[in-house]
Amino acid sequence: MGTAEITHTPGMMKLTADEVSSLADRTYGRGISKVLDDMPSVQADMRQAARVIWALVIAYELAAGHPLQTLIVAGEQ
């Protein structure tokens, strides 16, 4: 068997704790925005995504024993 080749390596992006918190807050805000009232499933997805971000930060902080300082994520900037 041959070795697997990676054809594309996504860039890495560093987010501060404030940026992560702001992302969750903005996502939740869009989920409760009247602008999206005609798209209730999108609103629900946005609210749930914000909850997932907040839960992941809390889980990290509990496991690490200290507040999140930076988060490195894969993706395009």
C-alpha cells in the first residue's frame, strides 16, 4: 500500500479569546435578528452554532484549567 498524499493543506488562522467570543455573540445575534424571521431554520442553526462555540470554549477551559487565550483553526483567512 502507498502512503497517503495530502494535496491541499489549509492555512492556519489564530483567533484570540475575544475574537472567538465575538464570533459566538455575532452568530447568536444573527440567529435572533428580525432580518432572518422569514428563515426560521437558519435562525435556529445560527443560535445552535453559537451555543456550540460557547460550549467548546467552556469545555476547553475546564480541561485546560485556564481561560482560552488563543485558538488555532484550519481554514482560509
